[in-house]
Amino acid sequence: MAIILQKTNPYTAPQTYHLKMEDFSELAERFTLSGNIVDMEKQECYSGRLHISDGQIVRIERGPVAETHYILPGFIDAHVHIESSLLTLSAFACAAVKQGIVAAVADPHEIINAAGTEGVHFMLEAVRPSGFKFFFGAPSCVPVTPGLSGDNLKKYVQAGISTDYECEDICEAEEKIAAGMKVIIRESSRAKNFDRLYPLINRYPSSVMICTDDCFPHDLLNGTLIHILKKGLDKGLNFFNLLRALSWNIVHHYNLSVGLLRQGDFADCIVVNNIDELTILQTYINGEKIYDKEAVPYVPV
């Protein structure tokens, strides 16, 4: 008896596999991804292999490999309004994975303002076929924090507000970090704060994240977080501190189910040609290759 399995992926053309019954136990994907592995915990790079099964990294093997490219944790946008991109969620995801982004913490307040709970349900349903990791937060009704200082800031933090992406200068950001907040550096299509706030990344590596907030289509298509990584390296920032702000800190602060290249993690990672050029070659989410620079793009009709 033969089973015909059609594997579909929103980013690539459908593929059909003809399987014999005895092969059924091997349906779960098992493969090895080799290269220079970027280890966030130990802050080192080493050659080796990621053994991936059922979407997770089951074993990490150190040792010489033929591949010279680098394997990094996938990027996460710490705060974004998908509506500002003027794209559907699937179109946003298709553009994002090409830039090495595997997940986003989305604030849907625009669609809630326009369509209420129906808008929320629309967003949640639209997520399902994308394969991308969207995490939605309930839009808050608290005021933004610029200008908050001293006792007013302490009261704000005590009320449970743990992050801020409205900081305009270093002094304001450092006071909020000292009060226990995480500062999200915003580099959006309208508000660009990275050039003023980037020193925070080396000074407080565990307290900083990066977001795009409002990202217009042309900026999303031309690269967002990958450009911030390159800009940070040009400014002399520590490579691992930058990656923490783009992945590690976000996962741990929001308790996200996104992998960080550790054994047992979901295989959410990207492959780049080298650390100097940082050209995105491949993007994986849950062990599935959803972007390949060398593949012929598939456009659904």
C-alpha cells in the first residue's frame, strides 16, 4: 500500500511524496544543518552540526564541517504593528523571513480601533497558514512614558509596566532601566532612535530589545532588523550583545516559544554567508526551511 503525501508551505511550491507503508514511521523530518554555529549561551562560534527532528534540535555536535556559512538564532521584532505595513499577515511573513525574522510581538491596536473584536479574530485566523510565529499582545490603554521620571516613573513601573519603546535619549532610557524596565530601541519608518540609544546595548546587554514599531512596505522589503544588526556592528557593538537584543532577551522577557539554537529548542534559525556581509541564505521555522535565497520563489495564484 502506498500513501501520497502532499507537503505544502506558504513560501515554496507544493511538493508531493510517494511513500510506502513501511516508510510511514519516517514521516517526521530528520535532517542535519551544518556550519559555524553561533552559541548565545556561551557567546562563541564553533563548527558543528544541528541534528533536527520533528522541528526541534535534538542534538548539537561539535566538529569540523565542510560548510563555512554561519547559523544564527532567527530575529524577533519586539514590537510591531502589522497594519502599518499595509500587508496581510501572510504577505508580511513572506517579506519578513527573507530578512531573517522568524517571529514578531504584534500589537493589533489599529485593527481593533477600526474593527473591534472582529478585527482581532481576523488577525488570529490569518496567522494560521503563515507558518510565521506571531505573538499578539492585548493593546494597553496606559499612556506612553516620555517625560515620566522620578516618583511618577516608579508608580508606573509598580503598576506592572515592564517595557518601553518611547525613549528618546540615553538619560531617559537609563533611568527606566534602573527602575527595572526593559528598553526597546525603536527603529521604525517614522521614529528612528537607534543612533541615539545604541550604546545601551553594550552597557545593559540584558535589558535592551529592538523593534520596528511601524514599518512601511518599502522598509520591510529592503530589510529591517538585519540592517540594524549591520549598523550596530559598524558602530563597534558586541556581536553577541546585538543578537541578545534581537532574539534572546525577547524570548526570555515574553516567554516565547521561539528557539535560540540550544538542544531541545525549536529549530528557528537563519543561515548567513559570513559575519561581515550577513547575507541571509536560508530561514528555518520549527525545522522547516521557509526561505532559501537560491530557490525559485513560489507565488500562489
